[in-house]
Amino acid sequence: MASYRLARAVVLALAATPALATAGTLDYTLYTGLEHSNNIALSSNNPISENVLTPGATFQFIQQGSTFQANIAGTLEYRKYLDNHFDSQAQTQLAGQANWTIVPQRLDFSVEDYAGVQPVDQLASNSPNNQQQTNVLVLGPTWRMRFGDAARGQVELRYIDSYASKVDDFDSKRGLLALRLFRDLNPTDQVSANVELQRIHFDNQPSTADYDRREAFLRYTSTLARFDADVVLGGTQLSFDGGRDTSAPLFRARLGWQPTPRNAFNLSGTYQYADAAQDIITSPGVYTSAGAADRVESIDPFANTAGLGRGITSGIGVGSAVIGSQVYKEQRVEASWNWRSERINLTVSPSFNRLRYIDDRTFDQTAHDISVGLGYRIRPTLTLTGFVTAEKLKYDTIDRKDNTVRVGLDLGQQWNRHWSWHVSAARERRNSDAVGQSYRETQFFVGVVYRR
């Protein structure tokens, strides 16, 4: 059933792509890699050596037409465990948005889909048996209205379906009604007033877990040549069928600044009520090794060598979401700085995250992490990249602390316009207060890519 629902969601999101590829831009890559791990299950006392063959494909489709607009990027990968310690897995990662204009400036229909791989149990090590496919599908119409040259409004109706292949608590159906009024302050700045009403029903939970979500907020956006901003400020009220009501302020912000052609800064922050599916909808890149924006901008499966995912440079990484139905209060701050020259590319990305659950406090957590990547172009077609990531994760209720460090090197060469190769090595170490959750792992990887 889970595989059927995933296939259905992907088909809906991509149905128009082949027919419209001639009108838009369709790029793809084919790749294969061989990974060796001396502790594939991340065990503290029983390391298993394994070789993994990872053939896969990535694609990116972009179209900005008068009747159809789309931005869809994804990866399909098959992981074959050659020593047969684990069953082979087919995995999908997707971030897609498509919009059909039915009546110009009046009626649109949109489809969004976000697929990824997440852990089954966040408290256990990230072994191949502790992985599952997740998907969130959003679709529905938008009615648009115009009130003069600078003001307009719109009404949105959305059906939202979320599921996970192994954790049934995540499966839900949601209905969303949104009312929005927009005002252009000038050619680069816009303000809007928004009201959203959402009904959430969980397929496999008691009826007391279902709830209504009501939000009202103001949003300000600005897009300048070297600065952009997107700020949301308002409030959220939750009403559970079990009789409990709760409310909290709502804040989301993203700031981007490029003071010089070589320097770029990004800062984002969140304070909100959310559950795993809601977070994936509003911030689709939060729980993945490469954010949705990264996946849209680059379809090279070996382009992201920061080592944030399970593999070294393979196409799909495993996220860190607590997949389930629980609602939590989320506080998150993320920043990044990128500096590049003709030969050097340096990225520094610190972040802070705190989750406080409304009901079961087991997963209450506070995390601090930082990642640093440094790339050096040895020759015009040959690049050496080093990376280090460090995370301090504390589960406050169960008094558990995990300290994880990952370091590695990647060497990549572009043979010609279509072909490239990568060789990587990485070392990961976790020290945990929990019994059986500390581990050491060394990985080696070699991969070849064909890019259209």
C-alpha cells in the first residue's frame, strides 16, 4: 500500500513533464557508485562490513509558461547490498511544484510533492533497517482577484496527504482553506495579510489526536539586487478533538545578503507549532541532507559533499525528522556564509534547533550543529573538497546526549561536458549516553556520473 501511494504521488507530480519537456527545460543525470563501509549498521559492538552498489538517476524540469509553470527536481536510487546483510532498497527524493493556469488571472490548479527518506526510530542508529520513505502531496485550486493596480487577493483550497512507509502514525489527510490579500509597496516590496484554516485527520490514530489549526499572519517580502527578505509574523491556535486548546506566536523569517560577488550570507529563523508533515510543507529542506532549494538548483548527485547524509556523496541522504503525529513547538535558527574565488569555495553553516512536544515529551530535544566545507580547484577540471560536521544533540526528558562528528575528503574530476567521477572517504564518530548508540564508521566511495 505504501509503495502504491508513493508511486501515485510521484506520477501526479510529474504527469505533465514528458509531454511538456519540449516547452520547458529538462535535465537529467545517470550515475552509479560503489560504497564500502566497515560498520554499515552503525553498531557499537558488532560492526558489519558491507559493499553497496548505488545506481541512480536525477532529473530537473523547469518551465515558466503562460499556462503551465513547474519547478521539479528529484532523485531515484537503488541500493544493492552486495554482501546481502540487508535487503536492497529503492529510494526516492523529490521536491516539486507545478501550476496550471485554467483561467488567466482568475483560476489556477497547483500540485506540490515532497518525498524523502527518514529514520523509523530517531533514538536508534541510522542503519539500513532504520529507514523509511515519506511523502507529502499537496494539491488544489486557487482563485485570484484584483483590486486595482497594487492590490489583489486569492482564495486557496488544498488537499494534503502525508504518509510514511513504516510508521503509520504519520499518515494523515488534511484540508486547507487560505484567504490572502496582497499589497505591492513598490516594484521590489510586498506585504500580505493571511488567514489559514486547516483540518487534520490521522488515519491510524484515535480521534482525539485530530485537530483544527487556525493561523493569522502578516507577511513581508523584499527582493533587491543584493538583498532579499521573507518575514512572517502572526499567531497559531490549535483545537484538538480531545478537548484541548493551545496557542502560540508564529514567526518565520529568511534573509539573504550578497555584499560582494564572492560573499553570500543567509539567515533563517522559525518559531511555530508544527508536526513533521506541516514542517515538511512549510520548510521542505529542513529534514533532508540537501534542502529543497539545493535540489532544485543542482541535479548532480555528487555535488553536495558536506557529508550531511548517510552516504558520502550518494544521491539521497537520510533526514532526521521524528516521523509521527505529535505536535511540537519548534524554535530553529540557521545561518550560512559562502565565500568563493577562482580556486576556493568555503561554506560555513551553524544552526540551532529546539523541539518541545505537547503530549509525549520523550523526543524533546535541543541541537547545536555546524558544518564546514572547503573546496580547492587544483586544476580547471579537478577539485578537492574537505568537510567536517559536528552536532550536539540533547534529549532533555530522557537525559540523553549524542555528540556526532563527521570528517571527509572528496576528489572529483570533470572529464568532459557529460562525464565526471568522484572518489571520497569519510570517518564518523558518535559518543552517546544511551547504551549501544555510540559507534565508529569509515566509508569509502567511488562514483561516475553522466550528465545530459
